Amino acid sequence: MNPLFVGIDVGSRNNAVYIMLPDGSKHSSFSVQNNLGGAQTLSKRVVAALTEKNLSAAVIGMEATSVYGNNLLYFLREDGALGRFERKLHVLNPKQVKKFKDAYSDLPKNDLIDAFVIADNLRFGRITAPVYMDDYRYKALQNLTRARFFAVQNLTREKQRFMNYLFMKCSGLTQEKIFSDNFGATALALFEEFETPDDMANMDIDQLASFIAHKGKNRSPRPLEIAKALQAAARGSYRLPKTVTDSVNQVLALSISSMRAMQSQIKALDKEIQRQFDNIPNTLTSVPGIGPVFSAGIIAEIGDINRFNGQAALAKFAGLAWSQHQSGMFEAHNTRLIRSGNRFLKYYLCEAAHSLVRCDTEYKRYYDLKFKEVNKYQHKRALALTARKLVRLVFRLLKDNRLYKPA
């Protein structure tokens, strides 16, 4: 098969297009707007080139550029004019395109040249599998799971900022482990109620214990002990000037409001993820510790498991593969994870592995074994290796469509 190669350099306003013939020679190059009209023009030009050269297939590629290429990708997938021809759609890693361009030492930098490089990269092959778009349910689920990913990241950063300001307000509360969760309802109510360490230190101990029990809905078994620990921490904390204290309290109040809003967003996303996920058959939820959110995140990024040749290809797609450093008789034993890969899939696999360690004895034993093998980066290394082990399980469960049975 001699296909036509179409490289597209996507921009927020315009798309540069380079159409290359099977032998590598130029057919045409042009620029179109990144809108519906521009996409229709692009399709007509590609169809005209296929018809003119009596070709039956087109390989179309573009760089991954956040959201700017998504709509064009959907259009090319659904376009009826192109539907008469065999076509493959690729979204290339920008790093891969840059490395390929480095082989052309004298090329200038402009959009049409970048489109040429993408087309030539497609012609040489050795690129990732075509974009999987046969079932849009996966993309709908992916939108939700990725939104949750960013919401969790934002919440984590907000919690870190909150703890920094809490140290300024009452340093002892961050230095001592008084609450099991510093972001629980009781802890946050306490941080909001008392403006200075002195307010807490000088309060009647029974009243403080009663306040803790009330805010904790009488779930705490030892409110008096917590009250004593709080007052001890407050007495040992720094005192700030009044003006600075007021500003810190204002920032903490806003931070608490933001965290509550983010937690509400995450709950809403979890609910919608569950609803969408019910429409997709899967067996990953049979694994203890991997609930619907982690399962949905993994499946949304994988799509159809049959597009991967094996579990090694899936691991590389997730970025859970290690680079090799070998020369002559020397081969390094300490190597890093590859820098490419799907960061969303890697995140959900690592989070699922961390949960699985707590729920499955086999994975707990494996994690502990890898943790003890080294003295540096023990947790990160053990978790990455456990996630890599999980990849093999995920691939087999999805490939065979079977339920998990513990060893």
C-alpha cells in the first residue's frame, strides 16, 4: 500500500498542512483556519490529492497540542468525503517530532516546515499506534477522569499552601500529630474558630473538649485528650503581630472555602464517572482496592486493549518502562523511567497500585520486597515496580475479559 502522508502543524488560529507523496516528494502545502471551514478545505484538498494520484489510503498526523487539535481529529474521523478512503490518524509526541527534526540540521523553524517534518516522520514509520476513536464512550469517560486528575492536583497544592499559612498562625498545630486528618471537619472548624494561639490556650479545657466533640459529631473517643494536646501546642507556638495575624486568618478562611469547593467538585466528578463507567464493560473492579474511579481512569486512557501487542507495549504507553544505558561490557543497573508515556494512565496505575498494596497480600509482599532492595527512593521505586506488575494484571484481565482471582 502506497499511502498519502499528511502532516498538520496545529495552532490555536491556523493549521499548516503539508501533503507528501508516497516517494517523499511534495504534493502541496498550505495553511487553513483552525475552524470548521478550514477543516472542510483540508479534507477537500486531501481527497483531491488522493483522487489525482489514484491512491486509496492516507496517513494523517499532528502533534499533541492540548485541546487545539481535538476538534480537527474528530472531524477527520467523521468526515464522509475522507470515509471513502482508508485512513490512519496519529497524534505524535512533540518530543518525538523534535528528535526526528534534529536529523535535518539545516531546516528553518516555521509552521510549514514543522508540517513537513510530521509528514516525513509518518512516511518513515516507527511511530505509535493510530489514535483509538472507534468508541467515543472512552473519550467521554476520559474527559471526566482527566478533569478529576486536575481537580485532585489543585486540591493537593491548596492543602500544601494551607499548611504553610497554618504554621504561621499556630506553628505547634503543624508540628504535632493531634488530628488524624488536618483537613477533617473537626480540625477545619477549630482552625476557623480560634483567631490566635492565645484564644485556644486560654480557653476552659472542658469547653474546648465540648467544642471538639460537637464538631466531630461525638465520634472522637477522647476529646479531652485532644483538647489538652491542642492547648499544649498553642502555648508553644509563635505569636504574630496583630496586623499579620489578621491577614493570615483571612487567607486561611479563603483556603478552607476553596478546599471545600474542590472536594465538592471531586465528589460530583466521581458520581458522573460512575454513571458513565456503568456503560462500559470491565473486569478491573474485581481487583480488591481498585474501585470505579481508578478503574475508569485506567480504562479511559487504554481504550480498546486489543490495540496493544502485549503488556510491555501497554507499560511503555503508560511510561512504566525503564531506559537502558549500555556500552561495550558495561550496563548500568540504576536507570530512570522513560520520560515519555501517558501521564494520566501512569497516575491512575500508581494510585491503584498504592491502594492494592493495602488490600492484597501478594502485592503487599511484592511492594515490601522491592522497598527493602535499595536505600534510596525506596517508596517511589517500590511503587513504580508494583504499578508495573499491575500492568501485567490489567492487560490480562482486559484481554481475556475475566475476573481477578487472588493467588
